[in-house]
Amino acid sequence: QVQLVESGGGLVQAGGSLRLSCATSNNFFRLNAMGWYRQAPGKQRELVAEITRDGSTAYAESVTGRFTISGDMAKNMVYLQMNSLKPDDTAIYFCNAVSGTSNYWGQGTQVTVSS
């Protein structure tokens, strides 16, 4: 079982920045990958960014160049630095961990970007 706890969401004006944090109860090296997803009202949950155990990263096209995912292996933490935020980035952001064939989710943190 993997427990994930997100923090760092909030309200920010367009063009601003936020950093989301995700603490995992498991050693990062025991996981296949961790990532951030988001879900806006009336829309499906979508992948924002992910980082694999070997450090490879991938991003949704809509956030490439603005968001950066990183991991602190010693602290079992994953971060999402979000810059140049847009109103379209408004959503609940969920931390995700993949272990074998299992997916684990945090409770989510709200990010609201005002225009």
C-alpha cells in the first residue's frame, strides 16, 4: 500500500507560480513512477507530468515549458513547479504513484488561477 499526501495548492493570478508537493510513504525506488494528474470540473482526469524511477520525465503538451516535475529521493518527495499559470490550469491536482500493476492516488489539492 502506498500513501500519498499532496500540499501546495491555492489561488494565484494568471502568470503566477505555485509549487505542489507530494509525500509518499514508500521509498521512491520501490515505485515504477510518480506523476501529477489534474481534473477540471466536467472534464476527465488527465496526466500533467510524470517522473520514472530512473529520472525520465514526460509532460502534457499544454504544460511543456511551464511546469517542471522533480523528485527528492532521500525525502520520498515529488514536486511540481508550475510557472506562467493560466486560468485553464485551474483544476484539482492529484499525485499518483505506480507500483507494479497498481495505481495509488492522493486526495488532491485545488489549484485556482484567476484571470
